[in-house]
Amino acid sequence: MINKISRIVFMGTPEFAVPSLKALLDHGENVAAVVSQPDRPKGRGRKLAPTPVKKYAQNASIRVLQPSQIKTPEFLETMQELAPDLIVVVAYGRILPGSIISIPSLGTINVHGSLLPRYRGAAPIQRAILNGDAETGITIMQIDEGMDTGAVLLQQTLPINHDDTTVTLAARMADLGGSLLTESLDLMRKNELPPHSQDNSLASPAPPLSKDESLIDWTRSAFEISCQIRGLDPWPKAHTTLNSKWFRLYKPSVIAGEPTEPPGTLYRIDKDGLVIATEHDYLLVREVQYEGSKQMPVRAFVCGHPLKPGLRFG
């Protein structure tokens, strides 16, 4: 028996979801409609800005729905009228009710940014970097009414590079998500995509990020601080303090060594950046941002803000 997938409804919002929508269209799939979050105010003018998925869908002349609430009879009726064979969800931003999940004959599937059951929740990409993981991946899963608890259909790993930030890693994962999604549809059509239940004993959460996580503790190792800086870039951004003002650090790397200076001490300034002592090894940071100014290379910053070795951050 061959599964027929003739109509798809795509639900997604941020840039991470765009490659999956593009992959569906490039694969020749019939995307009957796109559901995205409502437009939000953006920039200094606080003008309403369309979501990245909405922009892409409009350019592709696809109908876009932006309900403010999805647990309403009106939205349920609209989805039923669309009569999708499959709903594809990629970072939509809301938990779907069972009434929506159960509409398609072939179910509702999700492109999730981790190797489930690891990192269930809203920030799987960031948590993988923050925890110093060597690899992550994409999971194609069936959606149920739990938080990323549905059966796994397909997975593929992806290495995390030593200089990856959330932005760079998410971009690679988004591309992988698109290719794995279309591979899943091909297998689904041939009934060669059996679901596998997750082992709940191996599950770990990926809760949303908090500004409370952004302050750097110099008594941690250089590797842990590097993970913090990269995992919290672009939000909420890791920072220390300098002259009682916040001081953000970017583009970190680890320099092996056993510091004799107290953690948080500026060891030296060289052509590459600031070298700061930690509890274990030294941390090199190449770009910084001082409160009230823009992000810039260290070389440019020290021209206007001379720093001397021995200075203590934080």
C-alpha cells in the first residue's frame, strides 16, 4: 500500500522553519496553507513585521493563516476545511491541541532540533551548546499532546563545532531539517517509516532561556564559559562587568593552561583579543560590547578604552 500525501498544511514561524517549507515546495509537495504566528512589533518604530515563514509563503503565493488563538472552534473548522493529509510543524511556537493533531489521516509530524528524547522543549539548540555537547541532530517525530514526547520517525546527527553559536548551528540544523523532512515523506509514501517510541528514562528538558543565565561566573572553566557565550548568542547574551557596567563577550575560544591569577583576571591583550583567567584554562575573546556602545573587535575597543593586565572582570 502506498500512502497518498496530496495536501499538506505547514505550521511554522521563525527563520529556522523556512528551509523546511522551501524543501517541501522544491520537492513538489502541495502545501495547501501555511499557519504562522501573528505579526509582531519590531525595531525602534515598533512596526508590525511578518514572520520569516509568512514572508516566504507569500512570495510563493501560498495562503497564510495567523490565528491569535488556535484552540477555537473557528480555527478548528478552518483546518478541517483544508482537509490536509498531513500537517508538518516546524518551530510554530505553540502546543497543538489534540483536535488539530488528529485532523490529517497520516497524522501530524514535527521537525525537532535535537536527538530526542534529549532536549524536549523550547530551546534544544541552545541547550546543546550550553551543555558542551559534541553533537546534536534533527528528529522527525509524530506529534502527540505531550511536550515532544511523540514517536520518533527519523533522526540524523550533526556535529557541533567549537566556534558554533546558536545562530550558526541553527542555520545548519535548519537545512538538515528540510532534507530530512522530504526524505521522511518519501519513506512514508512507501510505508517504510515505522514509528519508534521514545525511551522516557533518557529524556532531558530544554526550557526557554532566561536573562538570569547570562552573567558569567569566572570560577567555571574556560570551556564552560565559552559554551555559555556561544549558547546565549544572540539572546540573552553572556556578560560580565567592567567598571560597574555590563560587558558582553563574543567569539570565545579556550587556551590551555593552569592560571595562577584569580578567576576573571585579564592575563594579557594580544592581536587576537583578551585572554582572561578562569578556574581552568584561559578564555580568549575576540569581540566585546561595552554598555552604551556597539559590538566590536577587541583591537578597536582598547583604542578607546585602554585595559591593563591584572584587571578583574565581574
